[in-house]
Amino acid sequence: MFRHTICRLTPLIPIVLENTPQGSRSYDIYSRLLNSRIITLTGPVTDHLASLITSQLLYLESVDPASPITLYINSPGGSVTAGLAIFDSMRYVVPPVKTIALGQACSMGSLLLAGGEPGGRYALKNSRIMVHQPSGGAQGMASDIQIQAKEILKLRGMLNGLYVETCGQTLEEVEKTLDRDTFMSPEEALEWGVIDHIVERREEIEVEEK
């Protein structure tokens, strides 16, 4: 008889060591970044990720309600309701939340990027931004499918309104652009109002803020 062992692989999380007068301290990289008021949103937007992001926002607000928070976004999008939980939390907390796109900010990721503090929304030089309308996969009885279809239409109207508010576009332009997948370069996202600045180096952000 052979006994099979199943190994569950876990992502490697770097550890940072710091020497202080009180001795050496170790942090996982995300905790260290959190100390610098940096939050990373990476991967699909899910309920679990929304819980992590909102918890970090609330924690940083309790530590220092005056200093800004920086949210780095590299996401293909995901759950609309989970994304709206993050979006609302960004506005709910007192500290301004700056957003920076790297890699991609697609679908709900693009709305979170646009929802950053006005004047504090950035995209790195080679990032990609994509906007579109929400999609659904309703199943079940015809009456249930009809109810879900109405909800998707309500969500689409809500999201369109948020893009109008954050990007400064007309409702007609938003509806036209979001009707299909619309991919944007940082330059196009800047022109459309998703971001305020395109940066290549950190010093450029510091100059913009002065």
C-alpha cells in the first residue's frame, strides 16, 4: 500500500527585519507597508479581499485620521458589491485615499482607481485601464432571472453615475464607453478622467503633491 501525502502550497510572503533600540523586529511585507500607510489591492475583487481592504482602511483611520493613505491597485476586477464596499469605505474614512494603478485596473478596479482623492489618482507609465458595464450569469426560474436582470440594470445605472461623478464625463459618454470593454492607456485614462497624473518615478508623485 502506498500512502499519498497532499502538500498544500502557500504563497511565499517576504519578511522584513528591522533593528531598533528595543531590539530586532520582523514584519511580513504587508504589515510593514501598512505601517507606512500603504495598502495593496492585488487580484480579483472578492468579498474576502474587500474585508481585508476595508479593515486596513479603518485601522489606519484609527491610528492617524489626518495622514493620507495610498492604495495600489493591480486588479482585473471582480464582484460589484465587494468593489462598492471598498469604494464606499474609501469615502467613509477621514484620511484622503490616493490611488495608484500598476499592471492593470480593469472593471471594478478602474472604478476604485477613479474613486481616489481628487488630484491624487495616478497610473504608472505601462499600466492598463479598462471600463465596461457589469455582467451577470442569472440562472434558475424565469421569475428569478427577471429579478436578477432588473438588479443588474440597477447596478449598471449606479456604476454609470459613479463614473460620471468621479471622471467628469456626461452620462451619455459614460454609457457609450462602458457599453463594451474599453481598454485605455494611461494617456487615454487621463483624458477620460479616470486618473489625474501619469508617473514613472516616485519623485514625480512628490512633486505633484507640492
